[in-house]
Amino acid sequence: MRVRYSLTFASGLVECLCFAGAVFGWASLVFVLKTEGFFSSLCVNATGVNATQPLDCSGQDEQFSLVFTIASFMNNFLTLASGFLFDKFGTTVTRLCSISLYTVAALMLAFVVPAISNMLFPALSLLAVGGIMLLITNMQVGNLFGSRRSTIITLYNGAFDSSSALFLVIKLLHESGISLRSIFLFLSACSVIHLLRTFFLMPKKFIPYPLPEDYTYGITCGGSNRAELTTEQSTAEKEDEGMPLSQATSAKPEKTFRECFLSWFFLWHLLWLSVMQLRHYFFIGTLNPMLQHLTNGEPSLVSQYINAFAITQLCGVLCAPWNGLLMDRHKGKPRAPGQSEQDADLQAAILSLFLTALQCLLFSLCATIPFLPLQYLTFILQVVNRSFLYGGNAAFISVAFPSCHFGKLYGVVMALSAVFSLMQYPCFAVVKGLLDGDPLYVNIGLTLLSLVAFIHPFSVYLHCRRAAKERASS
């Protein structure tokens, strides 16, 4: 079983790294789509200096931004349905839906042509939704590794972020002469690998936490998965009693989903995620026109910075585990008298939440300064912050709320933050219209908004301090 655990972990890491979050490499794919002529009919002649008539492609940029806005919204909003689907039907059903969506999306991108550019809207949305569903089913793999649970969860989220470099690979392959059709047909064929992993290296339902002894899963040649069946039955019994698996031995009833959803913890966590996610989405969605503005439209220089941005995205898988190690640093150490495991987990999460908010503030400040060479530092801060943000989001939900509600709460927080992230499109419209392509004032506003994220770690700190005082007085 140790070999199977290791194969499940390694193959899940490759799956997240190479496929799941490809949509966030949009800036690289936009560069390719522009050269192919997508939405080129929206470029119009504009009178320039000395009566020249350069092309004004702001309409084309706005349409590409809308494609990414809708895809990123669907990526988060439909996580709500994905979370409920996962909690209700388990891993196999969720993954089969995910693989179907991802395959259809890859085939649509393989056969889309500039004459039907609007086909990019459903294609990118399906690619985004299929990818996030793969991530949801993979995060439970952390349950196999006990004390390193948060580290594995954040590592997978970091791999999800790094998979945005897939579109950089596609850009480089396209520049070397390989057609987009061949590339996306290959990606659709890779679904066979996802199917094999679903049946042989993933459970039919769930991986429980804590892990029972002799737990097994997946199709086994010449044997049955009695351990998994027993675990599923015991899980069902505990759910009927209103108790999560992680508290099976406790007589104390856990919070209901409604109580979790209406708690201040959930509200501040939602706000923490939403303001930073909006900052990242606006930056990614406007990166191409921003670089054109800073480089005065020099194509080779824009391409150079787009490649640098995409390459830095590969580092997400290296940055994210540090956040997990921060949250797991107390594991194996003696707890304070009367301190529960959840209280210890929450106390360890304070530093992670604060550092994530601080990183976002620094990243936003660098993105606001209109100095081209500084954008290399912006790219680095962006990938570090993004890897901390999504890994920390999933890890915090797993430690702050009952495990039986993880899929639903993760889906709700991602869906509601997606609604908030729709503000990126009116922000982009303001930049293109009122500000003549200069995002300075919008960037200043988003930087000030990011300060709201510091409320969450402060609220968790106050909760832990109150809990410590109650333990001392009892």
C-alpha cells in the first residue's frame, strides 16, 4: 500500500501540474490567438501621429479579457456544484465528469478557427471547470499522509498554479511550427491517462481522515476492496449520526453546514480570498495590454515579458509547500494543556494567513508602479502569493471546519469569490475607456482594497487568544 500511496501522490502531482490550471496561463495563449487572427475583425484604423493610421485593437483586447473573465468566473462559481457533487457521489463520478468536460474543451480548442472566435468562450470555460474538478478530487490525497496533510494540499494547489505554464509550452511549440490543432488533439488524448488513474489509483468514494488501518482503494487484480467498503459504510453511519469522520470517537456533535456557512470564520475567510483573487484575476486578464502599454507596442518585447511571466508560474509548485509546512509546523509537538487539535491548527494558520495578505500587498504595489523592468519582480511576487493563496484557502477550510463539509464549503467559498471577481471586467472597461489604457488609478484602488485581507488573520488571532484565556481560567 505504501507503493500505491506514493504512486497516487506522484501521479496526482503530475495531473495538477500539467493539466488542471492551464486556463491561468491565458496571457501566453492570447499571444498565439492574436497571431492566428482571432477577433481580428475588432481592430479598426485610428488616426495617429503625422496622419498615420495604426490599428486600434482595444476592442480585440477587451474581447480576450471577457473570455478570461467568464472562464475564471466559471472556474470558481461551478466549484460549488463540483463540491456538492464530490460530497454526494464521491471521487469516481466527479472525476468522470471532470475528464469529460476537459476532453470536450480540448477538442473545441483543436477545431476552433478565427471565423468562429466566439467558440473560445465555452471552450475556455469547460477547460477551467474540468481542471478545478481534477484538483478537488486530488486534494484528499493529503489524508494518506497524516501529519503532512496541509503540506500535500498546498503542494497540489501550487502544482495547479504552475500548470498555467502549459500555455507557455503551447506558445513555444506553436512558434516552432506545430499547429494548435495537433497540440490540443494530443491534450484530449491524454484523457486516457486520467481515466486509468481514476480506476486504479483513486478511491471510488473518499479517502477518510484520519486514515483507518489497512485502508485500501482502487481496482485490485484478484482481490476486493474490503477495507474501502468498510470505511465507506462506517462513514455513512457516522454521517447519519451527524458526526464527521475525523471526530468518530467523540460524543460531541459537530457544526452543521449551515452553522459553518453563517460563522464569522467563513465570512472573513471569504473576504480574504475574494479581494486577493480579484487582484490576481485583474492582473492576469490585463497583462497583455498592460505590457503593450509599457513597451509602446513592441511585439518582441511583449513576447519576452509574456515568456518570463509564464516561466515564473512554474515556480508555484516550489513555493506552495512552504505554506503547508508553516501550517504543519506544530504537528508532533506537545499541545498546551486543554488545547484541542483544531485550536492548535488554527493558531498555526495565523502566520500563513498574514503572510499571504502581506505578499498580495507587495505584489499589488509593484504591479501599480509603471516601470517595465520592475515587472520581473511583480511576476515573482505574483506566483508566490498565488500559490500561498489557493493552498492556504483549501488548507484553512480543512482545519477550521468539519471534514464532512469540506467539498461543500470549498465549493461555496470559491463560487462566492467568483461573483466578486466579476468586478475585474468593469475595471478593465474603465481602464480602456476613461483612462485611455493606463491602469494606474485602478491598480491603486485594488491595492487599497487588498488591505481588507488583513482582517482575517487578525480575527483568527483574537479567537485563539480568547480560547487560550478560557483554558487558563478553567
